[in-house]
Amino acid sequence: MQKKFPILYESILSKKQKTIEAIALHEDVYTSLSNYLSKESRTKAAQPNLIVGEVGSGKTFLLKRLMDVIHINMGNSLYPIAIEGRSLFSTENIWKQCAACMNLEGGKNTFEDIMIWQESSSKRIVLLVDNIQYYFERTDHTEHYELRGKLNRPGSPILIATSDKVMPAFTDYSAAFFDGFKITYLKPLSISAINGITKNEYDLNRIERLLSYMPRTIRSLIVATEITTKSKDEEDDLTHLSEYFYTYYQTKFDLLSTQTQRILIALSHSDTGLSLSELREKTGQESGKISPYLKLMIDQKTINKEAKTVRGGVYSIIDSMFKLWLRLYV
């Protein structure tokens, strides 16, 4: 019998839990990718697939399901290799890790050794790379073009990867993988999906309120259901929620400059945001002292500025959970 919620903090390399212990989400994406793999020719070049979704949205579990279906139903023609993107610092790392998983002894040209293995075994490798954003952040255009060149070769390994964001390396016209990935987005959980998972066992209004402070992912849903189970009422929910993330936001707050802390505290107590003049009044600081920090926080995506003119504008905190934490504890 399936458990109600999927496993938290699962790694693509983890083998301690089986996929039957988690509820299958994004069934349409899984079906599309598994059908694609079952029909892909062993001798043609394959377009890489990229799955994009927020942290906790089920990307890793989706890759594990694909690995399972390859082993069970496609093992005669495909061979899955799981790679954690956090461990990648170069294109060669990909081929070295792939070869290590296949127990291939190191040669002068790892990629060619892999191609030879595929030919002799009559199997095509499927590279399942979780968190590939780390590879693209750490490497340059030359590395990216090298990877795409290898993947474009007829019969080369098929790449299916995940990322928690869309990067310029995927979308810029000059990028090696511009129009190279087939990108699939994992949608935030809808009310109907939440209702289907929870089976009406929880107060959806309370769940919805808690999710307004977090990404609408399965991981956030687990947090929300745990809170409503132990919390005595709706108002108490937010206290439990802020305590759940207390250490994270305390560390984040302590690393900020004094001026940044002052500005964020002022912004946290406004429901609609504050103008520059209002921030001057709330913080007791002149414009020249706070404007550079406002610009820096906008660049860092800590705050947002909504303005109809260059000079005017209202500033607000982007992370609603951080705003709640500031209100409750500062």
C-alpha cells in the first residue's frame, strides 16, 4: 500500500528507499518521457530533455521512476546511469562518472570507450543527471559546446536532466544549448492535486494559507500537513511554520549588514510595501545611506521594487516566509 506522502530529501544516488514508497506525481511528464525512451532509436542522435521545477517539486523522484522503468521494461536496449550534478565540475566529469558506473577501466578517451561499450553491448546509455544547474554554473561555453557536440553524435548517450531554474545557458541565443533542450516544467501543486493527495484528511483552507508562504511543492505540502496536525488552530499554524524555518532565517539574518537588517525590519511590518520616503522615516536614515543597500537587495532578489517612474516606487520583501519570520521574531 502506498504511503500518503513521498520521501523527503531524496538523492538520485540513494538506494535505501524504493520508489513504491512514494506517491507518483507529474504522471503526464513521466509517461511522456518513458514513451520517448521506449521509441528512441539506438543509432540516432537524441535531443536532451530538461525537467525544471522548484526544490521539493519531485524532480529527483521522477528520475528514479525513469531509472526503474528502464531497468524493468527497457533493459534489453537501454542502460540507465544516475549522476548527481553537485559532483560535476567539468564535461569530462560526466563521462568519467558514467564510465565508473559501468566499471570501465580508464582509457585515454573516456567518451569513445563508452561509445565502444554501447556498440558491443547493443545498449544505449541514458544519463539521468539530477541538479545539472551546478554543472552549468561551474563551467564555461567551451565546456558546454563540447558536451553538446558529444550528445549530438548518432547513438551517443541520451541525456535527461533536472534543474531548479531556467538558466541563460539554456536560453541565450549564443549559448551552446540554446534550443538544445526539450524543456518540461513541473507545475506547482493545484488545489485538486492537493485534495487528491490528502484525501480530505486536512483542512484545505489552513493548508492553502500555509502554502502561501512556501513554494507549492510536495515538500511544502508535507510541512503544511505536519503543522496542521500538531497545531491547535489557524493562528498557531504560522507560529509553527516560522519555528520550522527558524534556524535558516536566523542564520540568513545574522549574515546581513546592519543597514540591510534595519531596512528589512521596516519592510516586514508593511503589508503593501514602503516608498523611499517612508523607509527614511521608518529607519531614521537619509536616502543616500539606504539607496545603495536597496539597489543591492534588488540585485540579490531579496526585495522587489514596483514603480511607474524611475524615481518613484514601492519596496517589498520577496520571500513571504522571511517577512513572516521578521515580523514574529524581530
